[in-house]
Amino acid sequence: MNYPLLLGFLIVIVDVVVWRSRHPTHELLRLFIRLALFAALSWVLFSAGFNPFHAAPFANVAEIHWPGQVLEVIWWMKGARLLTLFVEALVLPRSWREQRLFSDVLAAVVYLAAGVAAFGFVLELPVRGLVATSGALAIVLGLAIQSTLSDVFAGIVLNTTAPYSVGDWVVIDDVEGKVVEMNWRATHLLTGQGNTLIVPNAVASKAKILNNSRPDNVHGFSIILEIEPEARPKTVLDALCRALTGCNAILGSPSPHASMKCTTLNSVQYEVVGFVNDMDKKRAATNELFDLCHRHLAAAGVTLRALSVPAPANGARDLKEALIRRTSLFASLTDDDVTWLAQRLSRHEYDANQVIITPGTIPDSLSIVHAGVLSVKFSDASGVREIARPGPGDAFGEIGLLAGLPVSVTVSTLIPTVLYRLGKDEMTSFLQGHPEVATQLVQLLASRKDMFDELNAHMPAEKAHGQSIFQWLFGKVRHLHALRDNA
């Protein structure tokens, strides 16, 4: 009669191995294997004369009676575990399983019932007295852990109403983060600083909750700007709308917008609102939009500055010099050089949807955007794609002006645009008088070699084998602008 008991314990060991090793990996297949093992254990017990609803027989044979008692208790615990797994896998919604709260509460109730049944049927203990005693004990414990119980019941409410779920970006008590875990006590948020914030469920259930992930494909963000009250609101709003147009990281629908929010004694607050389709893009889009707002406001004559300091008086020459300084090609020039170039800039205006440069064109001037938004598009086998939206302070055409190379993109205006241009003759005259600047400009231009690879623009065959991109470009610049060999 020992052999059925040994077989029963062997089945239990196999079940533990399946449980701990998590093989097979498929959840339902593993569940059905464990159900089969439970059925085999039940058959072994009942066929050997053991009944989990009664105490084990052979009370006078301790080596059989007590192992049988243990197997019957294990039978109840295994049944409780399999019941919770079955309900969790086939009944509970997936979102509830991920949050674990209902699974934990269900497991606690089922295990408690199985434990009471094992005490009453197998061990033949006085269950009524045990229940009465446990009831009094539950009252004492409830008073001692009432804050924890409030978290549990608040968690049940949160899981039932589902204001957020795991993976959502939410704001709870003015703290924004991504929900990484929801359990019976608290909600765990991963903040933008990479820290984990634990919010008790009782606090979350009473707080204002802003769910940035619903709807799941539209996420809004806003920027608040304080502008000097002397600036005309229409001028500011037009500049902010141009900044929204130039930011290709935001969605076109819902429509982004800019509005005057409120006025104070020292400033006027404006709000710029945009939308992205992914929360991971929110930070980059916010930074890009703020930079564009700064540039478009500056182009409209409105600067972001400390409002307690008087605004400096800017002239037309200062405006042109500012454009030159914002161009990375001329970042290393002296003040005199910048002034000389600024005096030779010419102004050009374009209407909306007007093509400025087409593929294959060799630009004979450097164009710097003063106001407006451009669209740069590149065509390849996959079709036409927009790769950039230059705005105030951005420049284009330097590859043609310096080295006489054609462009491989189409540049057009999205809205009415104002450009300032520096022609080839002026650049040639400047480089001949400042030959050391030619080396600096070519070094910067050569550092953009990745641009050629990105746009699938291959180097012409005239580039000698083994010749560096700097040497090849410097030769083109020296030849195009008739520079001396020692330049």
C-alpha cells in the first residue's frame, strides 16, 4: 500500500518541476498539463482508498496515515492553485491579469476556502470555532491595517473603473509618469527622470488623474510663453502659428493652435498647443517647437527676454548680422567679417507653395531664412518624402555656393517666406581676401559627409581614389573661387 503514496508524491514533484521551470512556455498548454497531473493525483488517492473529504484511513499505521494526510492537504492546495490559474487564464480580461490585483484577491479567497476545507475535512478540526475565532481576529487585524485595507478596496475600484492601465502615461497629483505596475496596494509610475514613484491606491482614487494615453493615438502638449505687453498680439500669434507649421514632428489633426492665455502687469502669456501620435515623441517635439517659437518670434521682431530689462534697439544691419551669426558655416568669423558679409545680403520674398530649388540645380548663392517656413523633399525609388522644414536662421545652398555641386532635393515654401541671399561674387571676393576662412568652411562642409549618404547622393567620378572628402571639396572651392594654392 506504500506504492500509491509514493506515486502520489512523485506526481506532486513533477507538478512542482513544471511549475518552477515554466515548461512548456505556452501558458494554456502548461495549465492543461498541470490539470492532467491533478487528475492523476486524484485517481491515485481515490483508487488507494484515500478521500480528501475525509481524514486518511489506517490511523493505526502511522507510516501510511500521515503521508496520506499530507497528500490530501496537498490535493486541496493544488486544487485551489489550479482553480485560480484557470480563472485567470480563461475568465479574467488580459488587462486585469497584467494588473494582478484581481488575481491576487481571487487567489487569497480561494486559498482561504481551501485551507478551511482541508482543516475541516482532512484534519477534522472544529471549523466553526476556527471561523468564529478568525472572525474576531479579522476585526482586530482590520482595525490595525485599515490604511492597507483602504488601499486594497481603492485598488479594486481603480481596476473596475480602469481610469488607466499598465503602459499608460498619466499625471497623478501633478506628477507625470508611465504606469509600470498596478498591485493590491499601489500604482508604480516611471517618471521622466527614470525614477519609480509609488502612489498608494487610496491616494490615486481621490486624486485628479490625467491620462495622456487616451485616446491612444493622440497626445497633446503645450508651451507657455511670456511676451512683453508692447508686442502686438496678432504679430505674436502669427509668429507662433508659423512655428507650428514648421514643426513636422506634430500632427496636422487635431489642428495645433496658439492663443493668448492671460495678461499680467508685466507680460502677456501665450499658449502653443500641439499633438503627437506617440508619447515617446513628446519631449523631442516640445523642444523642437520651443526652438521654432524662439526663432519665429525673433524674426517677427519679438524676442524672448527678461522683461525687467529694457529691450535693445535693433537696426537693419543688426538683423542681417544676426542671420549671419545663426548660420553654422560662419560661426567662427570675426565681427568685422560678419559685418562685411551682412552688408552684402540681398532680400528676396516668396509666396506660399513656390518652388525655389529643384534637383540637379547648382545654387549660385547662400540663402538664409529670415521669416517663413520651407519644405525640403527628396525623391527616390520609394517615392517623395519630406526630410526637413527649415525656418528662421536656417540656411541652404552652401554646397553649390562653395563647391559648385548640384543639390538632390526640392526646396519650396509652405507659407510666404523672406530670404536673405549672399551671391557667388560676394563670396569669392570674401574668400580671396580671407583665404584662411576657406579652410574652416570646407572643414565644416566636409563634416556633413553623412548627408550625402543619407540622401543617396554619390560622389562624382572625378573624385580621385584615396582622396579624402576634405581634399576633394577644398579643390572644388579653390577652383571655383580662384583661390591661391597656398590658401
